[in-house]
Amino acid sequence: MAWITLIVLAGLVLLVISVYNSLIRLKVQSENAWADIDVQLKRRYDLIPNLVETVKGYAGHEKQTLEAVITARNRAMAATAPAAKAEAEGLLAQSLKSLFALAEAYPQLRAVESFTQLQGSLNQIEDAVQNARRYYNAVVRDLNTKIQEFPSNLIAGFFSFKLKEFFELVDVTERAVPKVSFDQASR
């Protein structure tokens, strides 16, 4: 009887260790994934002043748009939590759209090679941010699921594991499918 109790107890200890280690692995992966997002966003933040300076040379009198981009960039850099970062990134994306719309009004700016290179670099960074965000959200989903599943929820509660926030879009218009029209009347 003592052997059976010892075997059951050893099995429970191994289960606790296994679940705890899997929770730690997912927690570390989520922190690493968040760091990857930060790296991509830092690359983006470093590129924006160059983009603004290039536009300023051709459209310097559009001061309000240029200041809005810099203000949004600074706010996004200061945000730390996923929800705050997502909101700030949404505002930054909107201000960058305004900047590129402004560039459309200046054909000589679109012809400048440094502007097109900066715009291309920004597009590559945007793709990298989206990939990093998808990976982060997948890891957070796995961690949150593990924290809530039985029996790992008992171990997660005992060791104070907390659910993590997803890095989601705040602006619902970003989720909308763009409308494409080939109607001759709209041209």
C-alpha cells in the first residue's frame, strides 16, 4: 500500500512539474514575442522622422500633418501595455495615412527616390509588425488557454500566473474590407 501511495504521489509531483514548466515556457515565449514586436516598432519609429523630414522639404507648409505624425509617434513610443500600444499604433497608422495622402498631392515628392525608398522600408516594417503581432497573439492564446484549462488552472492559480492581453486593433475601421470600385462614374 505504501508503494502505491508513493507512486501516486510521485506521479502528481511529475504532473505539477510538467504543467509548471509548460506554463513557464509559454510565458517566456509570450515575453519574447512582445520583445519582437517592440523591435519592429522601434525600427518603424526610427524611420518616421526621416520620412517626415523628406516630406517637409517638399511640403513644409503642411505643418499640422507633419506635427500630427510626430505627436502620434511619440505617443506610440511611450505606450507600454498591449492595449495602450494598440490604441497608440492605430493613431499613428491614421497619421501616416494622412502623410501619404499628402504625398499624393505633391507629384515631385513621389518622384524623389529617397521618399520611395523610405515608403518601401515602412511597408516592409509594417509586414514584419503584422507577423510579430500574429505570433505574439498565438502564443498569448496558448498561454491563456493553458492557464484556464483543468488541471493546469490549479497550478497556474497556485503560482499566480496571469492572463496576458492580446495585441489587437483598436480602430474597427482597420478591420473593414476596403471597397474597390471600377465604376467609370467615380473617376
